[in-house]
Amino acid sequence: MDPITLVLFVVGLAALVGGAELLVRGAAQLAAVVGVSQLVIGLTVVAFGTSAPELAVSVSSALRGEASLAIGNVVGSNIFNVLFILGVSALVAPLVVSTQLVRLDVPLMIAASLVVWAIARDGAVGRIEGALLFAAIVVYTVFLVRKSRAEERAARAAVEICAPPRRGVRAVLLDLAMVVVGLALLVLGSGWLVDGAIAIARFLGVSETVIGLTLVAGGTSLPEVATSVLAVIRGQRDIAVGNVVGSNLFNLLSVLGLSAVVAPEGLVVPASIIAFDLPVMTAVAAACLPIFFAGHRIGRWEGALFLGYYVAYTLYLVLDATEHDLLHTYRLVMAAFVVPLTAITLAILAFRAWRQERRAAR
């Protein structure tokens, strides 16, 4: 294997860390200047920016006719974002979840997951369907920014505070430069990491679909990992959680939508993704709601649960790809015990949180 690939892998990791630092710092400062909340910055600027690698990889794969890699990247990235990134971030520090995420953005993420699953069940995502998905992200973004600016103005008026302290043009340009440079470093760094991962996987003889669901999905999501974890460390937890939810919406509506539009005949969806990975992606999105709703926070044990499920999902893909003898037993254990117990636990948590809110309202 080419040693330069390994060097680029290490340099890419360094670029990710530096780019995440610049992006989080610049985005947080711009939020105050523009008059929108850090949550909205996380759901839009940061989320869309850190999803640029997914966009680049999926669109280029669609143009080359590699549909399984394009859609596997989107589905795998969404699973990775929730289970791995939120899991690791919550282990670093418990995450506080805003009411807006519980009432608006997470339900939208679940709805988008269901829509994509329904569209793909016939084995393809057509160009018209892709265009409709992309139109949805435009409407969502415009609505989000307008809503946030109206709420910020109302909040300032309520406490009789004038507009936020003005920053000089030079300072604002510096913030913008930090965001742009940070995004560039994230895209370059993740690209080098993904190239190295693909080279290693193909050297080992792993299938294209598995590469898309694991190595490419994880690699293109590394900007989200770096950004969310760093945001948690810096105490900007709205950016951390908003980044994950916003990235998932962007992946489903924009990345998948544009990929379907530019693909010669739309995106052909592999049967394995329809039968297993899309249902897992939808279930993972749905699992966010009771966890977020229960106390509006993600505790460390819930983060560990998410992380454990990502390990279990990855192990299944490996066993399935290698046709291992343990695959049948593993399926039975997950389907008969682990998944039902988790579902019951989440339902109990959501019910308790609902009862507490009703009592508090009285």
C-alpha cells in the first residue's frame, strides 16, 4: 500500500481538528452578530458546512454511476451521526436539548427518514423525488432563520435590551474567514481520511456497499465528530446537538436529493439497504425523541447506549459481509432481546417525562 496514503490520513486528522476549532469559534461569534441563536447556527451553517464531505462524495459517486456508495454514505452517515457522535459527545459531558429540537427539528428528522425510506422501497430514488427533497431543505432553512430572528428580537424587547453590541467590520470579516477556512480544512481533511480508508478497504476486499455504510460514512462524518465534541468541550452544547440533527436533515434532503438529480437515471437503491439499513436509520432517528424528551437532556448512560448500538450495528455489517457462522445467532439475540428491551426502556422514559411535565403544568 502507498505510504503517502497513510501520511495523508494523519494530515487529514490534524486538518479536521484545526478546522473544527475555527468553525465553532467563528460560527458562535457570528450568531451574536446576525441575531440568531447558537442552536440555529448549529442546525444550518455548522450542520450544512460539516456535511459538505457527504455532499461531495455522494454527488461525485452518483455522477460516476456508483449509486450504492452514494446512498450508503447518506444512510451510514445518519446512523453514525446519532449513535456515534451524540454518544461520544454525551460521554464527554451530558447534553442539554432545547425545546425546539424536541418539538420541531427531531420530528422533522424522523419524518424525513420515513419519507426517504418510503421513496426508496421501490428500489430507486428518481430525479423528481430528488428535486422535491432538495426543495424541502430550502423551505426548512428559510423558515428556521426567520423564526429564530423573530424570537431573538422578541427576547431583546422583553428585557428592554437594544441590539447586541456592534462589532467592527474587520471583526465580522475575521469571523467569516474563520468559518470559511474551518470548512475548507474540514472538507480537505475528511477527503484525505476517506481516500485512505477506501484504499485500505478495497485492499482487504470489502464490498462497495459496506464501504459506503461504514468507512466512507464515518470518514465524511468526521467533521461532525470534531465539531460536536469540541463544541461540548467549549460549553456550546446547542451547536453540538444542533449540528447532528441539522446534518441528518441536510444529508436526507440535500445530499440525497442532489445525488438523485445528477445521477444519470436516478439512484438505484441496493436491496440490502432497503431491507436493513434504512429501517435502522429510521429507528435511530425515532429513538432520539423519547431520549431527548426525557428531561430534555442526553445523559452519559444514554450516550453509552447510543455508542453501544453503533458498535452492534457495525459488527452486524462485518458479520454479514463475511457471511460468518455467528450471523444467524447474532440476529436472533438482537431481535428477540436487545431491541425490544431498549424500546421498552425508551417508552418508560418518555412516559415518565410526560407525567412530570403534566404535573408541573398543574
